Amino acid sequence: MNGALPFIAAAALLALALGFLARRGKEMNLEQWTVGGRGFGAIFVFLLLAGEIYTTFTFLGGSGYAYGKGAPAYYILAYGTLAYVLSYFMLPPIWRYAKEHRLYSQSDFFVRKYDSPTLGVIVAIVDIVALIPYLVLQFKGLGIIVEVAGYGAISSTVAIWTGAIVVAAYVMVSGVHGSAWTAVAKDLLILVVVIFLGVYLPYHYYGGLASMFSAIEHAKPGFTVLPPHGESLWWFSSTVLLTALGFYMWPHSFGSIYTARSARVIRKNAIVLPLYQLILLFVFFVGFAAILQVPGLTGPNIDLALFKLSVKTFDPWFVGVIGATGVLTALVPGSMILMTAATLIANNLYRAADPSANDRKVSLLAKLLVPVVALVAVFFTLKGGETIVALLLMGYSLVTQLFPSLVLSLAKRNIATREGAMAGIVAGVATVAVVSLTGLNFHKLPWLPPQIQDLNIGIVALILNFIVLIIVSAATQQATDSARVAAE
């Protein structure tokens, strides 16, 4: 056995142990299992949100995108910060409404706000479809981490199956409490390891950041600036906007809001989390450092940049520490995604079909669905070949379609009707689906201006969503008003 494997195995066992211990002293009813009894303070909410946000995407996708794409990777740094600013104002009223009405999921919020179980089903389906690629992202990252950090002693397939079993086991037992406890270990490790790598590797190989970027510019002129076409300024701006608006539309992040003890807890996190976003700079530095040291990685293999360089640089035991950190970055968000998807199916699909189902029955079904969702994600993980960033962007394009109807619902006078909300979401999601399934993009339409060609297609879907929402809402509101006048 090489020196890395004990550390990787220890990380998986630590997650399992913490996940089971988190259950102590609590009756895991639906409210405790899904939203922690709505009693988490600022630190636990911070760890939970950071646990979901800084994932294998941070560890592998960020460094891999910097390695393979260069300057376009900077969008990852920008969108989270904008989302936190937005969250300061948007999330407290959502928390208050959820507490007042004892909501468990994002779908519940739409059902209550629009008085429409049908809309709740639509939102739940969109959420589940978007969560699968996000869970695939975590399992894919886990496989990469264990295989490379373990020097090939454990295949990615075995790692993926093992990780899925571990995370499903403690989610079934402890729910969101298990995610919060494991997030403590994960955040401490990622903070230390990523900052060390981001500082050490550029100095070790280049003598500093300035000389590293000079060497990259000499080898690849223009690599560290946005290209004039393709992933240009227009792509960058539209992608930042799309992902910032969709940041808290992820159902597991949205559900984490419900765990807070008060609205003040949420605002404290909105203030602190932008500082935590700076960790991404060190992730980028690792990716840039790898460009000239482990050249030749292309396609999905760009996600290997961080670990390929680490294996080249460090002794096996330290590669094991890095691998252990990476394992936790997959398991913590993976647990939240699993729990959220199972809750949506049980609470918002099954309960819609059987309104008589009580919380106890829904809670039991949600727990039983956890391994089922894990199996589906494992299947797609082993079949898919997209890069980690590509998987995340596809999911973002879907969940962001919920933003217009959600934001409008927070206004004192909501101009969106239930019919308008449904029509807008369906129009936006359908656009994303057609593009994803056909491979259509604006670059295949040469008669369009270059600026339009470079736009993120998710923004186009979002604009179409909003237009349809407004038109259908106006029409249905007018019909409702006419019917009211006729009745009077």
C-alpha cells in the first residue's frame, strides 16, 4: 500500500463517523432531517453553505479551467461575490416566509407563494433534473481524486461506488446534521491545503507569481486575458450574470437557508462569505502553475491538473492529505444534494399525488429514496465524459430559470400569476433542454453579430422565460379581472 491511501481512507471513515455521530440526541423527523430543526447559528450555517459551495468544483474544476482555458476561469471568482451581495437582501424574507409556513424545500416555497401544487411539481422536477448533474460532478471529482492521489491503486469506479455508499449511509441516518458536521472537517482542511498549494507551487517552480505569469505569457501569448471571440467579454459577462442569479436557486443551497436560527444569521454569512471566495485565487494559481509543468492535458483531463502537479511535486503521504481533502469536498455537498433530491421526490412529488401522506410517511420515504438517487447518479457518472465546469454550467442554466418567478414573488404586489410562472419556467427549461440535446449554439448562426454569438445560452433562455412570464401573467390577470367584474 502506498503512503497516500491511509489518508484517503481516513477521510472517508471520518465523514462516515461524523455523519453518524451527528444524529445523537435528536429525533430525525422530517423537520430535523431536512432543515435541522431551523436552529443552526451563524457558524453552522456558514459551514453548511461553504460546504455546498466549495466542492470538487473548487478543488478540480477551478484549477482545471484555469489550466485549460486561462482567463475565462475568472468568472468563477466573480459570480459568487455578486450572489452574496444579492443574498443579503433576498434571503431574509425567504427565511421568514419559510419559518412562518414550515417549509421544507424550495418547491414548497413556490407552492405557497403561488397557491399552486402544479407549479410545485414543475419546480421539483426542474430541481431534480438539475441536481443529478451536480451530484454527478461530485462523484466524478471523487473518482478522479482517489485514482490519481492513490497512484492508481484504487480505480475511479471503485472510489465512486465507495463514496456513494458512504454518503448515502450517513445521509439516511442524520440528514442535514451529518452534512453540517462533516463540513467542519472539510472546510478546515480545504482552507489550509488550497492556500498552501496556491502559494507553494508558483514559488517552487517559478520563483513567484509574477515570474509564473511571465513564463505563461511567453509560452502562450494572451492566455491570461479574455479572447476576442468565443469565451470573450460577452461570454464572461453573461455567464457571471447567469450563475450569480442562479447561485441560490440550487435547491440544496435554497434549503440551507431554512436551517438558520434567524434572518440575522443569514446576513452575517452574506458579509463573511465573499472573503471566503478569495480561496479560489489560490486554486487558480495551482492551475496556472501546472500549465508548463504537466503539459498536454486536454478535454476532460484538464480536471487532473491539480493532482498531476501534486503527484509530481510531493511525497505520497502529502498527496494523500491533498486527496483526503478532495474526498471531503465531494462527500459534503454530495450529502446535501442527495438529501435534497430525495426530499423533493417524497415531499413534493409523492405528496402531490397522495395529499393525505403525513410528515412521518414522507420522512421515511425520503430516507429510503437516498440510495436510489445515489444509484442514478453513479450510473450517469460512469457513463458521462463532460468536464466538471461543463456539468456545473448545464445545471446552472436549468435552476436559474426559477429566478424570475421567485424574485417577483417577494414583491408586495406580485405581478406574476401562477400560470405566468409555470409558462416562463417551462419556456426557459425547454430552451436549455433543446440546446443541450442538439448541441445548438449561436456560433452555428454566422449571420448573428459576434457579441450575440458569444452569449451564454442560459441567459437567452432566462430572457425568453421572463418575456413569456410577463405576457402570460398579463393575459391571465386580465382574464381573472374580467371574470371578477362579470361575477359582480
